Amino acid sequence: MFASSMHQAKFLGGMLILLVLVSYHVTSVTSQNDNQRVCHTEDCRLGQQIASMMDTSVDPCEDMFQFSCGGWLRDNPLPVNGEYLTLLDKLKTQNKKEIIQFLENDDVKDQCRESTALEKARTIFKTCTQTEANATLLYKSLVNYIDDLGSWTVTPTPKGWNEANWSLQHALEKSHSLWGYSFWNYYISVDLLNVSRNILYVRENGLYNDVNPDSNRNPFDEPALKEAFMNENVPLALLLGGEEQTAREKLEVVYEFQKKLSKIFLPYDLKNKGTNLTFEKRMTVGEFQTVLGSWIDVDKYFSTVAGQKFVTKDDEMNVDELDYFKRLRYIIQGTDKEVLANYIVYNFVELARSYFPSFIPIKANTRSEKCLELFILNDMMYPSSSLFVEKHLSPELHTMAALIINGLEHQFVKTFEDSDWIDSKVIQRLKSMKISIGGEDWITDPVTIDKRYETLEAVAGDYLQNRANIVRFRKNKKARRYRSPPEVIKITGVYDVSSEYSNLFNELFVPTGMLMEPLASASYPDAYLYGSIGTHIGTKLIFNLDRKNNSIFANKSECWKDQIDAYQLHGKNLSGQLNIDIFIADNVGFKLSYGAYKNAFKSKHTLPNLNLTEDQLFFVGMSQYFCGHYAPEFELERVKVWQYTPDKLRVLHVIANSPEFARAFKCSKRSSLNPEKKCSVW
């Protein structure tokens, strides 16, 4: 009986364990299947994306930055010996790589309807990426350009240098019609005193490495600079067929000439601080001729360099560093032709070298990235931008961004229109502000883009010729538009990941790259979008619209200063090193975006995998925009030298002064991010 009972009990116990195991297995499989089923949806994917960036083991009331970004920091560790890595930089790099793919992929033809401009961009880009395979041809091409300038005596050239036939005017015109900046550079741009017209600007230039002497120190007097100059240029002369001893002797004379020239440059410290020295003046082209003297025909110079006559002697121009130009004639008159020739060609060659892929002074991991920076992003952005915008900027995304900006504008007016401490002109500028979302209106129209580049010639296999063609194309285009109304200068590329505001044109630019995941999605809840891109745009607007008057910043700065002076970074006190205006702008931007979000007609759309209220999601979005980390020494140096404002401090400063945050996360009064004393902008 007892044995039977024991057997029965064991049997029942075994069955119970089996049932538990089966139940666990079924529940587990069901749960996994549910997750797999749900995460086939876009909403689940987006919810997981936001959640994966978080570290919910952290108390948000103690460290909202780590709570919002801990997962991203874990999954994106700082590279060995790396200085920094941020979500924004990673997204921007990703965007650039996609543009490279457009340029490398022949299949993009059909997508852009056989755009001739895109074909030119691809030809130029591919020629750049393949250039180092034929370096000999590259240097041979450069030697031919040297002959076109009238040659020099540092290295031999086919035509050779002849003092009797050499012309300073000719050498300058040939050099400056491409990329040379010996003695000065000129450019055509919008008149800062009258934005309805263009004007000609001329400024001193032409020193090695753009070295700027100041009042107390001239780097050209230092042996280290001369050594660097010789170490860079003697090997280059050898690559061009020169003999080392001759090249060294001639280049030493060029260095000494630059030292002499540097002594009439306006000292850098005086230029920045502003002095009673006459260093900028409006004058006519004819008056500029008088300043320079008879050694150059200014009218012929401008016409030849631009490839067309576009100025008259009565046209007004802006001459920077006027004293330099007054004294330049005496330097030139007292210098031998050979030295002038060698200096002009040296300057031309030095700048040409910077166009060679192996010498490009930018941080880039691959040849493709270097060529993208060198050719495409500056001069041929539109053809590849067209494909990028066409792929990523949906009508829904454009509408979403427009609604957020509209909400911010209304909140700005509602907040400040009746205020007596902000200039009414700021409100008027906001009301008349133009908005560019994604890119130019015609950015996806291949006909318009092709028209812009119809005079540009792309030559397969000839790298330096393409560089020359692009420079001439740019100069000619500027000269043709000289008397036309200025084009709005776009200060962002479509691949950029932050908005920018142009005071000059009163226009807000929101690039397509900023409207991409994980920053934004047309399927994100409103709360996240207003927190992320809304707060960022709000900060940009208030920081720039009110910069001239500083109404908000001057009115409320004392409380903020006490807080900011107490901040530490990596154990170091930052008192007096941080830009208080940025912290105030962040807080105003948050207030504007939060108010706009609360007043907006919000959809009830939510995402799975996020155990957050709408208000909590707003603050997560605001924080995740700044996800990133820095090497301590590098970040401290940026603060000291550049007055960089650490991203984490920007987030925590807004959070700590926000009663709305404390309510959203139910923070106790003892929480680090819910201090009793809070600063307020209104």
C-alpha cells in the first residue's frame, strides 16, 4: 500500500514536472513566435530600434543620458585610439557611403533617367579613385601645367624657363585661373552689406600652409617651419624630375621670399580682435588698380582668370587687408623674376598636390571617401543628391518635418510676441523665414540638374584635367552670375544630419540626412519626433534668430552661470570654459518644442517594445539625438581650445531644469536630476 502510494506520488510528481516543462516550452516558443510575428511589422522594428539604444537598468532620474543612450554606447564602443564616436557622425558617414554606392553603381542610370550630370559625376569620381594606379601620368600632367604658367627653375620642364619671355601677369593669370593663390585670392559672393547683389572680394593669400603671423610671433622665423617646408617640397620636386641640390637651393629662396611676404600680412591677432588699422575697404576696381600700381593690369587679370569680362573699372569691390596690397608693389618691384616665377609655381604645385588622393589632408578611411570629399561634396553634389533624396525623402516624411517646423514657429510667436524683452524684429524675421526641407525644390529633377552642369566636361582617366575643368567651371559660372541676384547659399548637404539657419538669407535648412533613422521616421510617434528633431531645430532657431540682440541670453544668464560654473567633466572643473549661450538656447529650444508638441494635433500612434509614456518618449528622443562618447583627453581639449559644449552636459542641463521631466519620470526630490533650484527662461 505504502509502495503503491509512493509509486503514485512519484508518477504524479513526474507528470507535474513534465507539465511544467511542457508549459514553459510552449510559452517560450509562443513568446518567441509572437516576437517574430510582431517584429515583421515596421512598428515593432522601430520600437526595438529605439529600445535597443537604451539602458533601462539605469534610473533616468539619476542619469537620463545613460538611460537613453546606454545601449547605443554599448553597441558602438569607441575605437581603439579613437577620439570620438557619435550617433550623428555615424549616420553622416553612413549617408556618405550610400552616395559613394550611387556613384560606383552603373545600375543607377535608370533610376535617374539617364542624367548626363550623374554620368559626369561618376566619370570624375571613378577617375579619382583609380588615379594612383598611374601616378607617373599624374606628375607628367602637372609638369605640363607648370610650363603653361611660364615654367620655373626648381625642376626641368619641356619648354624651360626663359627670363626674357617670362611675364608676371601671364603667370598669375594662368595660376589663378585654376587653383593658384599666390599673393591673393579673389571670389564672387553675395554682398554682406546688400544681399540683393553679388560683389567681388579680394584678400591676402599665398603663404605656406596658410600660416598666419601674429604681432608677437612670425612662424617663418622658426627653424621647424622651414624644415617642414623643405621636407614636403624637396621630395615633390624630385617626383617632378628635379635634382635634389638644385631643388633645395631654389626652394630655400622661395621660403625666404615667403618670410619677406609674411611681414606685410596683417597680423592674425589684430585681424581677429579688430583694430584701428585699415584692413578692409570698399573701393572701385579702378581704385584697386591704383593701389597695386602698374605692375599688373587688373581689368585684364579678372577677365582672363574668369574666362570672360564681367567687371568694369567703376564696379565696387571689397578689399580685405588693404595695407597689405598697398605694400605688395614694393615687395614685387624689389624681387627678381626668377624668384617670383618659382614662388608662383611653387604655390600652384603645392595646392595641386593637395588634390592628389595620396595627399588629401582629410580624415578618410578609403580612396572613395577621399574622392567624395574632394570632387563630389563641394562641386558635384546635386547629381548624387538627387538619388539620395529620391530614395529617402518620402512625401510623408516631408509633411512630418513641415508640421513640426510649423508647430515650432507658432509656439515661438505665441511665447514671445507679447514679450517686452525680445526684439519685435526677431518675430518678424521668424514669420518671413523661408524653409528648405530635404534640399532644393528641383533636387530630383534631372533636367534641371543636367542644365546646371551642361558646360562641364568630364574626361575619363585624366584626373588633373578634371580638377582643372571643375575649377574653371566654378569660376566661369560665378562670373556669369555676377550681375544676377545671388543664389541662396546652401549651408548643408543633403547627407548632413543637423539643421542650419542662414542669417544672411533668413532661411532654415533641414537636410534629408537629418530625417533618417534613428533620428526620425514618418512612423515614429509625435512625442519622439518633437523630442529629437523638434528640440534640435528649436535650439537652432533661437540661437541664431536672436544672436544679434541677445535678448533671451542677456535677460536670464545669471542663474545659468552659477549652474554651469559648477559642472565637471572627467573629474575636471569647467568653470568659465563653457559657452553659456548654448545651454540657454538648448533650454529655450526644449521649451519651444515641448510646447509645440503639447499643442499639436497628435496621433495616438505608439510603438511596441517601449514601456514609456508619451512624455517619457519625448525626453528619450531629445536625449538620443546626442548619443555618443569621447576620449576624455580629447573632449577636455575641445572644451579648452574650441569652447566645445559636451553633449552629455547639454542633455543633463536641460533635464535638470525641467519640471516636466521630473513629473514624467516621477523623480523624487532627492534625485540628482530633480534639484530644488531650477533655472527658467520664462
